[in-house]
Amino acid sequence: MAKIPYKIYLEESEMPKQWVNIRPYMKELPEPFINPATGQPCTAEDLEPVFCHELIKQELNVTDKLIDIPEEVQAFYKMYRPSPLVRAYNLEKALDTPAKIYYKFEGTNTSGSHKLNSAIAQVYYAKKQGLTSLTTETGAGQWGTALSMACAFYGMDLTVYMVKVSAEQKPYRKSVIETYGGKVIKSPSTTTQVGRKILAENPGTGGSLGCAISEAMEVATHTPNCRYVLGSVLNHVLLHQTVIGQETKTACEKYDIHPDIIIGCAGGGSNLGGLISPFMADNLEGKSDIKFIAVEPASCPSLTRGKYAFDFGDTGKTTPLIKMYTLGSGFMPSPNHAGGLRYHGMSAILSKLYHDGYIDAVAVEQTKVFEAATFFAKTEGTLPAPESSHAIRVAIDEALKCKESGEEKTIIFGLTGTGYFDLSAYKAFNDGTMTDYIPTDEDLQRGFDTLPKVDF
């Protein structure tokens, strides 16, 4: 067995050349997306006005376990991949735990997060199709930043609808997007019909990802030679992110690391799905018995307090219906929620795996998240993104359980990115002005009341 270094870097030759499609491994498939106009499963033709051809194929593919990564995308990946799997020796020492803690660090590119893994693939397919512009939404800004980088690389115009409260909390993230040529519009806005409607119904709202999705989709479907692209939730996005899990799995096999627990933060599900898919495939085939934990904010608890139901993916109710754990497309997260992960629903794949008992879920308050974030920064030397810090919080909790029990478990968590654009949130925590918002049952019911009435 090779000696385990502090940071494990794979060779370029060890990088994945195919993405892992987890659906063919699943005992039961997630429910297909439903066309709300017909009540029937969505076809490729139904999705054509919104998405690129090749992405639609990937979205609907439930048979191929492996899907080739185009050579151009592989070449782009090599600019910042493989990313390191890091042994958190200092964190272990500070916790005085027998647990072995590793984290897969995705913050080694300019976008500061894992989002670039899917952004470059989606823009590649758009360029190959001959499209000239794209629209998207972004919450905390990582996806908008990554997509602006990919669009700049391929010479593609981009319009980003950024959740208003995030744009105001993170002005420098907006500046980076604009530096790469993206046009940023705070959402909800008066530039779209659906935005004006949302503002009329919710004056003064700080917005949500659901609002921003509605606006971006409206523009895409009314602009010639334009399509909409999404940074999380959908099947093809989780697919692209499996480079994270494959590199992690290869590193584990190379250094004889056997994870007992794998932890990831969960908003829409792309990074968690990408991290766990290769390992989950082994669990589903009876080759391993790893515990997977999804960590979400108590402010937006889709898995732990949501309903498993068909729902729209956006506030304007223009998307297909998705069977997922959801708080209702009308749910508006509190503007006091500074930790990211603001989406009202969860990936259909992860929702099904959670519903069938293959994934555990935990919701954590944001002050506890930032306690973990600052502790990690002091011990490991990296300022983590607030989203990533949800996973750090639970990794620390699991390591402390090992301290109490004396068990020497191996824990891996996803460090999805850096927090240097999130300093306003860190300032609020350091100043003692950050508060924990946990929606009441009545708050959640208002979102549930927006769920579509369906009989399938």
C-alpha cells in the first residue's frame, strides 16, 4: 500500500473519461418528469424548447451506466482537475478524535466551486449545437460564475438571473460574472412577465432560486437560438458532477482508504450526487455498506421537513412536474439565511434514494454551520464556502461521536468551494448579528399550499 500523503493528487491519466449514470443501478427509478399540460411523462420533444439536444438525451437516459466525456471537456477539466483528496490531520488533532477525516476539495478553480464541472459540459454541447446565447439562474453565485467562465471560453452570450438577496450580499461575485462577460439581473425583476407577477404578489421579496429559474426560462424560450441551462437538481447535472466521486473513489482504492461515512451539503443535490454516485453504485450492488448523509440548512429543509410529491421546479410554474422532496415552489427562504442552499426542492434521484432509505439527511442551523466553518478555517487553513460548511458541521459531529465511542471510522466529506465571496456572512457571524431562522409548520404550509393538485 502506498503511503498516504497529506494531499492526494491523481495523475492526469487517472482522471475519469466517462461520467457515472446512477439510475441504471437503482432498484427503482425515480418517477419521470411529467408534462403538466398533458399529464404524461415528458418526451425529448417536450424538453426541446428549453434544453440542448445532447443534455436532453442525458436527462432521459436510464440505461447506460457510463456516458463518455467529450475529449474537449476532458481537456478543459485538466486545467483544474484532478482536485485533491485531503487528509484533515489538523482537524482530527483539534477534535482529539480517532476518526480519520478526508475532504474532496473542489475550490481549486477561479469559480471557487464544483460548478465548473457541469458548466463547461453544458456550454460545450450548446456550442456544438450552434446556439449563440444561454440563460440561467444563480443563488449564491457559484453557478453563475462557473457558467460565465465556460461561456467566455466558447464565446457564448450569457444572461444570469441572480437571486436578489444574494446579489446584494455578494456584489463581488456579480463583478466576477460580469468580468467574464455575463449579464447579471437581480431576480425577481421587471424584465420578464413572470418577474413582474412575482413582485406584484410578493412586494419587497429577496427572491428565490425558483423565481430566478422562472425568469431565465421565460427569456430562453422567447429568444432565438437560445437555451436555458441549470446548475443543479437535474439528472444530467448530477451526471457531470460524478467526476468528483470517481476521482475520490480512485484515490481511495489507490491508497487503501475505506470510507464508512460520506457527507455532502445538499441544496439541489448536484455536488452530493456527484460525490456519492460511484460509491452508491457499489452499495446498490451489495459491494459496500457506506453511510451517506445529506446536510441541508434548517432554513430550507426540503428533505427533512418537505413532502415527497410532484412539484414545479420554479416559482412561476413553467417547468415539468418533478417527483421530489419539496417545500413547494412558492416557498420563499428567509433573507436572513446567509448559508446558501436556498432551493425549495431536491434532485429527483437523491429524493428517491432518500425515500428508499439509501441516504440519511440532517438539517443544521446556520450559526452552528459558521461555528464549524471558522473552526475548520483555523485548523485546516482554508476558508470554506458556507454551503460546504454544512457538510463540515456534520463531519465534525460524526467525528465527535467516534471520540465518545472510541470507534475509528473513516469519514469523507465534500468541500465544494471557498468562502472568499461570502465575507458578509462571515462578518455577520463574527459580529454576533447572525440569527437562526427555522420556518414554523405554518410557514412551510404556505409553501405546501402551492403544490399542484395531481392524480398520478
